[in-house]
Amino acid sequence: MRHLFSAILCMFLLASPSLADASSEVRELLKVKIDAIVVLLQNQTTEKHDRNEQILDIIAPMFDFQTMAKLSLGKKYWPTLNQEQQATFSDLFSKRLQRSYLEKLDLYTNEEVLYGEPEANGKQVHQPTTLISKDSRISMLYKLYLSSSQWKIYDVEIGGVSVIQTYRSQFDGVLSEGTINDLLEKLRTDGAFVISAPDEKEARPK
């Protein structure tokens, strides 16, 4: 029993630095990327189209859009799609996510971003952040996993609400009464699916 305890203790001690390194790496990665986006938003001399292109260049490598597409449909629907449908859905869903992200950034009014302590669990790290403005305080939790030595975002919680779960609920509503083609057509329509901001009362500082 003593040898078993010693072995477990050694495993814990050996694993701790790697988890700590992973957490620090993810926190620094997000901070660098988000700070770069904030700089672009504060630059009033850049045309909006050019600014958005630069922002997408920053965020696109951070997100695993393919995995997010699968998660948004879940095991109930994703396996029922053929390869062409999966590719089309993934492409449309990726564009929908990017448009939604840019639309939210249009609301930026010089908020401050605070970074909490990241939580590591194996190959996954959750990085909490808080968006603070004069009248509100909105929590955002970035969920990342390690893929081919790169950290990728697979979900974001805004005010405690998962973006993936929200889309899954909306997509389920369409597919429960229609077909995948109905869903694809709606994804091609601007404003068909919306991720709402947290309720203003909930967002205010306590």
C-alpha cells in the first residue's frame, strides 16, 4: 500500500507542472489574441471591412470549426448527414460563427478584459474572462483542447450559456420539423440564428 501511495504521489507531482504549463500557455495565447483584437477595435482609422478581415485572420486559427459543427448537431443528427452535407454544414456554420463574432465586436465600447485562473483537465483547459464596462460585467468562458500540439477553442460560454448548446437547441428545433436542407437554407440567411447577449440585469455588477 505504501508503494502504491508513493507511485500515485509521484504521478501527481510529475503531472502538475505540465498542467500548470498548459494553463499558462492557454491564458497567454488568449490574452495575446484578444489584446490584438482590442487594438484593432480601438483604431478608428481602419476601414471596417479591412478591420474585420484582420480580426478573422487572428481568430480563425484559434477555433476548431469542424469540431464545433459536429457538437452543434450532436450525435443525434451529425451521423445522419452524408459527406457532402457535412462539408456544406461545416462551411456555413463556420461562416455563421464568424459573422456572429464580428457582430458582437461592433458593440465594443472600450471595455476592459480581465483574465481569471484557467482550469486544466487533461488535454482540456477552460479559461474564464470577464468583460467589464461602466455599466456591466459579463463573464466569458473559453473552452480549449489540445489538437496536434495546438490549442483550439471548441466552445464559448457567455454569461454561463454555451454557444454550442444554444445553436444545438435552435438546430434541433428546425430538424425536428424539417430536413437538413431546411437547416442549410436557414444558415444561408442572415439573422436566422442568433446568440443573444446576457440579460442586462444579470450583466450588471453586483
